[in-house]
Amino acid sequence: MELFVDIEKQVGGFCLRSSFSIESGRLALLGPSGCGKTMTLKCIAGIEKPDKGTIRLGDRVLYDSDKKINVPSHDRHAGFLFQNYALFPNMTVRENVLVASHDKRYALDLIERFQLADIEDLLPNSLSGGQSQRTALARMLAAKPEILMFDEPFSALDNYLAMRMERELQKILENFEGPSILVTHDRNEAYRMADKIAAMESGCIVEIKERHDFFDNPDTVTAARLTGCKNISGISKNEDGSYFAQDWGIRLEPCTDGNGLELDSADSVGYRAHYFKFVSESTGQNCFDCELLRVVEDTFSVSVLFRQRGNDAASDDSVLTWIVDKDEWIKIKDDVMSGTFLLSIDPQKLMPLRNSKDG
């Protein structure tokens, strides 16, 4: 079953423009808070009305501004798990699940499946975060929806409980035949939970791809940042065929074998923080002097903040990040902590990017 969405809605200081389609699969809407992710779900569910456009689920038109069609929320067969779960406060767990269902036996089976039988007589204000979420999931599924939508479903849970609930949700989605949409600002969550990922910025979907391609080959600066790329610079081409990363202050030479550095049509370039290579002496091309700014230790790695030696660019992107495994860090720590050191860039791992505003 295909979900087709092509809508516009004025929201605060920007215009939401959501346009995508998804077959029976899992889509993640990935973006910062306030970019229009949740509003997109609310428009699909019928909680909010777009200003114009079309929403179609299978052969049913849920919304069409030209044809004056706006199917009520309760007739859209859309399951929506709200961020705060939105349980009815004056109903017990059992009543919350049964109220959504026309099939009492199925609803009672869900209560057993989600291990709610021991708490079915409790009110929502007596439930833990995990119990509330399981109740909300059971209630959503009890209505036998044709589409499932989740608005940051793990944000209120601690890490351990979030991972347990994520595994449970993955089982649900694996057995669900319709389309599903996950709203999140967590790139790792999007990668684990979705088949396709859409990057949103200021109300617009700027890029949508299969998840592996989204992370391996982002096309836009927005998508690159959302996938965790920490080093991005504007770029220009020199007359001799080399490139200049303006924010980094680094000259980039093409590969001698002609591979890599296909940057002619790019506005910017990205480089993953763990791709930098420490060298003890200059290798010439794509090797540069670094000035140490700060070292930050994480659990299993070290983040080295640095800039190109002598670079006086004032932009935030002039500070680069190099992530080093702790075992490797032990070997090179003394050289790096001296204040200046050498790194090299693999030009085949540079990412050509366009600015999202360019379309």
C-alpha cells in the first residue's frame, strides 16, 4: 500500500512543504526540532489541516484541497504514537486499549502480548515510561491501522529502556504490511529503524534516499550534517585543477589515478572525522600542518579539535574534528599533544555537497 503526500502548510515563520511517497516500508523523517516533522505526521493523521495539496493512502484520498476532500481523523485508519503517548487519564490500561478496538478478542491479545495484564487496572498516572509506551502501542495497534506513525517514541525513556522498546517496535514493523513513518532527530535511531530516510530543513524535505545511500553518499550539506559529518567547507576550483576548501584553508589535489574529487559541481565538501590519517612526515599532496586546539575523550575514542596551521578564517567550520580510536591514540598521543602535527586527507573519501537552498 502506497502513501502519497504532497502538501503545504504555513507554520509559524516558515511554509511546510512535504512531498514524498512510500510503499509498504519504513521511512524516517530526520531533522532538528521545529523543522516540520511532527506537523507532517499530524497532517497525515488529520489532526492538522494543510493549506493545500493531496494525501492519498492506497486508493483512498484522505485530503485533496482542490476537490474539497478532508477525511476526518477517526476515519483515516492511521495509527499515531504521540511523543507523550496521550493516554486517556481517566481510563485504565485495559480501557485505553479496548476503546480503540472493534475487536475485543484482538485487543485482549495485545494486552497479553505487551505484558500489560498485571497492570491493566491501573490509571496512566501510575505507570512508568515503559508501561505507558507499551499501553500506547497496544492501543494504536488495537485499531488495526493501515499506516503507523511514531513521533520520537523513545525520547522520554532512559537508554536501556529505549533500546528494549526499540527492539519491540522493530518486531512490530517487521510484521506490519503497511507503510510506517518515524520522526526523529537521532541519526542512529533512523538508521536502525528505517528503510529510507528523508532529511528535513525549515519545513522542506531536501533529500530522501535508501538508508545506506543516505549515509554513504549524502547530496546536501543538511543531509551530511544530519548523518554526523563534522567537517564541511565551502569549496572553489583553482586554475591548475586543484580545489581550495575555503573554511579549512586547505588545498586539495586530485588523485594521480584520476579517481575521487569529482567536485566541479559542488558548493561544499565534507570529510568524515574518522577518515583523517596521522603521518609522521609530509607526503606532499593532501597533507597539511595542524594546530591543536582541544582534545576531548569519549568512552571508546578521542576527539581532536584542530585547524590548519596559519588558517585565519573566522567561520565555525574552520575548526575541524578528527576522531581517533583509543588504542591508536595511545600510539600517537605525544606527537599530537606537542601542539602541531601532520594529517593527510584521502581525496576519494571527500563528499561533494550542494547547499540545500539550491534545490
